[in-house]
Amino acid sequence: MIATRIAGLGPILPRNFYHRPVVQVARDLLGKVLIHGATGGVIVETEAYLGLDDAASHAYRGLTKRNQVMFGPPGHAYVYFIYGMYECVNMVAEPDGIAGAVLIRAIEPLVGIELMQIRRPGAKRLRDVASGPGKLTIALGITRALNGADVTKGALVVRGRRGAEAFEIVAGPRIGISQNADLPLRFTIAGNQFVSR
DNA sequence: GGTAGGATGGGCT
DNA sequence: GCCCATCCTACCC
């Protein structure tokens, strides 16, 4: 019998990982590890936001000062402020000039768990610490100051994971939108207890 | 277990 | 002036 293996961190995902169709990137980010500074967690829920054809996307009405990172080169963070209180983090996909980004909706805390719990004093259980797009940015300490940051180097990166078990992906409609709401562009790791709901 | 309503401010019509 | 890619609390089963 092989002893239980603790999954380890792999290399930082390179830019060509993001230089692909946004739906493919959204699916493939599941199971990877989002890291900011001393904290990080396994991505268990994502959503794909397209460009000019997707009425739910910030990029739908064309380039603006707020959404310009979505139109830029892949492998950068798009961080926006929402509902007057929260920030959400995306990974930009598609070639430079084509809008597309993957919203990270939930992570399973993995690295620096104690610090994340301190940043989320209201979280009663570990599953409440980062099980939502606004919650995980607080837990990881991600703010708008990181908008446009290169996620192939620096404090905010995504790493692969070695030795992790295989999983199934569930696709369904995106959360919290009213326009273009029927497309199955939300992806979760089947059965994972850290998804937003 | 579940849901309704309020907080709170930037972005765009 | 209205609309949000949200979260928490209070309250009700």
C-alpha cells in the first residue's frame, strides 16, 4: 500500500496557459493553486466572461478605463470593485486585443490558513473563509492595487499542483447575473465543499 | 434548514 | 439615477 501522498505545489503557470480560449482556461484553472504572498488555496470554482458578445461581461460595451485589462495581454489580473464594498479577481485570457477573463469564485484554503482566518473574522468554519469571490479576495489580501498585475511572476501567481487526485468538472449557469444568464460558463470541482453554494 | 433586505460606492445611461 | 460578476444579519421554518 502506498502511503497517502500530500499534494505539493507545482511551477507557476506560464503565459501560454492563459493564451487560449477563455472557457478552456476557466476549466483548466480548477485544481490549480492561487497564491498571494503567504496565503493561497486550491481553485474550486470559476466563471468565464467573454468579450463583446457576452452581455454579462464588463467588456460587452467595449473598452473603458475600468475594463481595459480584460482587452490586454493574457496572464494578468483584472481586479474590480463591486457593490461598494467588495473586490473580485479574474485571470485575463485570450490573445492581446481580445477581451476575456476568468472570475475566481472560490478557493479551498491551503497555504497560510491561519492568516486567512484572521483576515476573515466572521468566518465560523473553514469553508466560510474563501467560498465566494468577495470572500476570497479578503482572505488572500487582494485589492484593486493588483489590477493589471502580471500573474506569471511576483506576489500574485497561480501554480500547478503535483500529486493531486483527479476530479470531475460540473458546468452550470453563472451566479449573480441577469443578462446572458443561461450559458453554462460556471465551473466547479464536483462535490467540493468549498464552492460558493 | 431556508430566504429577504440592507449596506455601500463606482460606473455608465 | 439606476445597476450591479456580493455578503451578512435577522428572522422564519
